[in-house]
Amino acid sequence: MNRRKFLQTSALGAMMTAVSPISFSAYGKSTVKTGTPGRLNLSFAPYELQLKHAFNLAKSQRTTTPDVQVEIEYDGLTGYGEASMPPYLGESVATVTSFLSGLDLNQFNDPFRIEEIHDYMEKVAPGNRAAKAAVDIALHDLMGKIMRQPWYKIWGLDPSKAPCTSFTVSYDANPTEQKAKIEEASPYKVIKVKMGLDHDKELVEAIRRSTDAPICVDANQGWNVKEAALEMCHWLNDRGCLFVEQPMPKDMIDETAWLRERSPLPIIADEFLQRLPDVRRAAQAYDGINIKLMKSTGMHEAYKMAVHAKALGMKVMLGCMTETSCGVTAAAQLSPMADWADLDGNLLIANDRFDGLKIVDGKVTIPDRPGIGVLPLKA
């Protein structure tokens, strides 16, 4: 028996003793590629994420997030991935399932051919970043299980250096609901405030009446006047803010550069930044970048983005969408490289289907399990 076959067999036995298998089809109507030994076999199913509280952003409100759950089977091992699709990404269940239906991963006999598989996905269709991320995450899960190591170890990262995660609070016109949101954030060391509405200062003052924990701000492109944005940065600096994320629309590059030069707080790129080529452009107007797997096509490119940003002297923030513990735990594998983390997407939903990372005393704690480190929960 060769070494890879031995590792596959050993890892499979260990995982089968840890958790009972579940039916993937229990989560929705699935599309399953015909299983072939020694080949990558893809299956996927839509899965709507139910938010615990309404998400009130600068330009929208929502109570659900569309999602597609992905599995890739290879010689008895299963890798898990997901595509989460907030509206601003421009993807949907229809576009993701269409893209995945057009993939022929069965042509590949080795999940370690990650560069080749990414090149193949780029040739199938441009864009579709969340769909590609779902495949990438599942492939990393498979590779880690074959090697019997979590990805933070494969990358040579120290899990004790993972930062505390922020916990997101958005404005709510209902005082009772607003108070509940703030109280829910009390166990966390950093609070992330969603801004860009008419009640930004009101929300911060409400938080300050309950806690003196550091806050960070995500304006979601909601500030359109640079002078007003600068005034707000000074106001937030006086109230214990760490940084401001995407304060102005992503196409207002000159105005953002003007703000960065004068702001007492670091300015972090989010919507401005998608993939690796955007990192150098971001350095012209931002102090740091927010890397999200659903924007970067997954872990493979996200790691490169973090390395590149650090080489340019930029701060690195690791974020997520509203996701199950599958996507969030995959991102957490990179967290020891980050200055800040916003990995609370699984905490904001009521129907997680995985056991993964834990937040212990506010700190990101990566599970010491092979691959991305998740176990499926029973349906």
C-alpha cells in the first residue's frame, strides 16, 4: 500500500469514529456527479441561511443569505465547502449552481493539483468567485485530510497568534431589539458596528452605554463626503474605535486616499478589494485589506493576498460573510496571519450545519482536526 493510500485509509477510519455520516440530500435537492474511484466527484445543494437578527446595512436589509453547500468525494474521503452570496457579490443560487453544473472535476485524479484546477475553473467562466471558493475550500479540506493535518500547520502558522474576533452589531429602530443585539455582543472583546445610516452616532452611543470594549466600524461605502467622513473618524477615535472599514464608495479612490492621509484611524479596504491583483491597487488609498474567501475564490488565493499585503506593509484583516462554520473555519486557518479578525458569520445564523471553530474568551480558536477542521452535524 503506498503512502497516500495509507493516509487516506487511516484518516477515513479516524473520521468515521468521530461522527456519524449524514445525508447531504437532507439539506435540499442536491446535484451529484457520478462517483468514480480515484477521481474528484462533486455534489452540491442550495441551503438558505437564516439570520438570528435582521441585518441592517447602509443600503439594504435582509434576514436570510442564499448559500450553496458543496462536497467533493475522493477515494472514500469527503471535503466540505460552501458558497455564501450576500447581494453585493452579484452571485445567486442560480449562478452558483449553473457554474458548478458546468464543471467536470471528474477529469482530475488528484486534489493536490490545486493550481491546475483553479486555472480550469477560470477558463470555464470568469467571475463566480463564491462558487470557485466553495470548490477551493472543499479541495483544501480533502488535501488536509489526506495529509492528516489542519491547514494552519501545513502553512506553518501558530494558532496561539490568532486574534480575537469582532462581533457584528447593526442599527435597529426597535429599542428592545437594539438592546438585544448589544447584549448578544457582550462576550466578545471587539464589537463591529455596521454604519452608513442616519443613526451612526446613536448606535455607537448606545453601545458605549453598555460597554467600553473596543469597536471597529464598517461603513459599507455609506459615507459620500470626504470632509464628513474625516469628522466621523475623529469622533470615533475619541470613542475607542480601532479602524474604519470601507468608509467611502469603492470608486472614490482619490477621496479615500485624501481621507487616509488625514484620518487618526486606519482605513481598511473591503468592497474595493476582491482578488490578488487588487492588493497593490489598495495600497494607494488604504492602510489595510479585508480578505474574505467568498471574494478571493478561496483559501489558495487568500493566503497569497495576505503574504502580498504584509510585504507591502499593509494591515491584514480576515473577514467572512454570513456563512456556516464550514466557510468561517476555513478562513480561520489563516487567522494567525491577521492583525484583526471578523469571523462571526456562523454566530449570526440560526441553522449552522457544522461544528468548527470556537470563540474562547473572544479569541479565535482553530480546531486541531485535519483539513479545514469541521465536522458535519446530524441533519
